[in-house]
Amino acid sequence: MTTLEFPALLRLIDERSAAFRAAVASASSLDVQVPTCPEWTLFDLAQHIGEGRRDWAATVAAGPAEAKSVAEGAPAVPREREALPAWLAESTELLVGALRQAGPDRGCWTWWETLQSPSTCGAVARHQLQQMAVHTYDAQIAVGAPQPLPAEVALDGVEEFLFTCVATTSAWPHQPAAIDFHASEGRSWRLSLSADGARTARLPGPDAMPATAAGQDADVAHASARGTASELVLMLYNRIPFDSLKLDGDRRLFDQLSAWDPGE
């Protein structure tokens, strides 16, 4: 269950895409490096955004499928600064248009396990919003003007990341643990890790269950992170270090979580 309705997801994808284009347009050069994606220049990031949104538009339009679709006959990314914003805007229009036509409940190919995030166009819209939001931050930091993620985007983003990118039936390779994530805006989640995999549940509030490193009981987390929703999302996507937030309990769990690849 998303905290944002489908029309809001589409509106916010548009808004974050406009913010991304504004950051790109403000750059002194498209060859500037992106600190949070160190192998990419700003041009590389723009190409990834545009081509990726076009492929996802084709994937959404294809409906349920065994593999992701690739946009056919799409124009190549223009290297001219004057033409790049229009190409990026068209990429977003194609994605949002495909999502709007399909509706939130239609099935669609997705790469994630469907334990907590379904293979639907609504779930794709939810994830695409977070992709645009985080990559907009990447573009902004590349031009020296990083901004926090908008609160309504980030509040949905914490849960979306945990439901989509973390939930799995693959065994957690360490001792069972619970990690709480508390957003200062008033929402909290608990990630439970065990031999059965990873699951996330909403918690009543940010101060309900403090974390301690030892002497756990059923109602106490092994570790917790507190910050704004934007800080939590950026931490989960490895854009800012864990210790930039308020951490309690066993901090090693954050390193273990960051290093964990359930597919291996």
C-alpha cells in the first residue's frame, strides 16, 4: 500500500523531472562529474534518465511480460545543450502517459520480488518517482546546489525502498536483527532480518520502540536511524553516510545491510 495515490505519483514524477531538467540546464558543462555517481558525468546521468524512462514507458505499455521492454525507434540523446531539455521532457511525457493509460492495477514486468511491492503499474510509478527524486539530487549536487527531497516524496520513499529494494525471501547471512527507521515528520518502519529473508512493517510512531545493542526483547530493535525522511532515503540509496543521521544500537547492522546482496 502506497502512501501516495496514483495521480499524485504521476504529478510528482513530472515535478521531479522538471527539477532534474532545471539542474542540468544550470550546469556550466555537461561534462561535470556527478559525485554521488562517480563513474558518470552529468551528460551520462541525463542519458540514463531519458533512455531509462523511455524503456519503462515501453515496459508499462507491454503489460505483463517475461522481460523488460526496450523503446524501439527512440531518438538518440542529443549532445547539444539546447536540445537536451526537450528530449528529457519527452522521455518523462512518454512514461507518465503510458502509466496514466495503463492505470495503477494493470500487471507489468518488474525486477523486484513481489513480497511487499507488486508487479503492477502502480508499483512501477511509485519506484519511478523515487528514481527521479534521487537522480535529481544527484544532478543538483553535481552543479553545487543540492536540495532535500520534498517531504511527501521522501516519506513514501523510505517505505518504497524497504518494500521494493530490500524485501526478499533470501536468507539474511547474519544474526537475526530488527532495524527501525524513524522520520522526523512522524512516520516509522521496522525492517526485520532473519533466515526467512527481509520484511518491513509500519510502526506506530518515531518514539515507540528505542533501539539497544544488547538485551533485546520482542519490542526492541537492535538498531535505529533517525532523521528527516529525505535523509533516510538518501542514506538508503548510499547518497549520504549512515553516520550523518542519529544512529542508536548496533551500528554494524547498517554496514551489513549496505553490503548485503540477496541475489548472490
